[in-house]
Amino acid sequence: MTLARSKVTAQGRISVPPEVRKKLGVGPGSVLEWDEQGDQVVVRRAGQYTSQDVHNALFPKRPPKRRPADVKEAIRTYIRKRLP
């Protein structure tokens, strides 16, 4: 049974029917992925990643936590080395 139908324009554009938008949970600005599975093409909502997800992927290990006093002391040491 067909959920909905769309028509392709001369520019290759389609409209996503409201039933499909609701089922996929998409709206303006959403990104859809098109995937080939055998002789079918499957459309799905692209995954969304938070900035924290990206950070964890790029920097898997967190640096050790430092106290404000440690940071201040490190700055003082750095400045003393730079000054004659």
C-alpha cells in the first residue's frame, strides 16, 4: 500500500507529502538521505549531531580538569619566562 505520491518537476525537485513529513518528523531545513538497498531507494531523515557529539568524536579523551588556581599559576610562570 502506497503511503503517498510525489511528482518530479522539470528541475528535478519533489515535494514531500505531509503524511511522509509527519512520519519522518521533518520540516523546513531538514536533511533527507537517499540510500540504495537492492532494487529500491530508501529515503530517511539524516541523523542530527550536537556540538558535544562532534567534540567527543574529535577529542575522545577529556583533558584533566584544572582548578582556577592551577591555571593562574601556569599563566604567572609563562609570563615570568617571557619577561627579562
